[in-house]
Amino acid sequence: MSRRRFAVGLRGLWTREANGSGGTVIDGLLAEFDKVPALGLINARLMLTKIPLGGPGQTDASFWVRNLADSKKMVNLIDFAFFRNAAWTPPRTFGVSLSYKW
């Protein structure tokens, strides 16, 4: 008989500028205004494994969260001198994943 296992995972993503000051280096006339700050995101997963579901297989179930702190930070910037176009971190998302192995 298989035993159920409980696992918790926590992952982080951090970016850092090469010179150590944090963020992305941008060259040009407006470089001081166009600096993209360093980024840190936390993702988490709570997992229950080897759940008997009948038959020859087993099920794994997990609850996950991306961008746990719901950080709203700029991740990319394009400066066209007369306007700027920026991309931002996606909002906090969460969900459930199920898998069945036979």
C-alpha cells in the first residue's frame, strides 16, 4: 500500500544588474529616467502526492500561487523619446493542478 506524501515548495525569482546596483542598465540621453528596477517574485506550491484513486494508478494534487505578494513592478521598458512602452509583472494568479499516473 502506498503512503500519501505531503510536500511544500517555495520558489523565488530575482534579477540583478551586472554592476550590483539592481535593475537593468539602459544607455542613452534619458537613461537615468528609464532605469528598470531589480525584480523579485515569490511563487509557491502545496502538493499532496500518491493519492489512491482506485485502479492501478495514483493521483497527485497541488495548489499553486504565482506572484504571491502581488507585486506590481516594471519588467521591461522601451523608450521611443516621445513615448514609453512598458511591460509589468502579471497579477497574482493561483490554481489547482491534478495528475493521474498509471
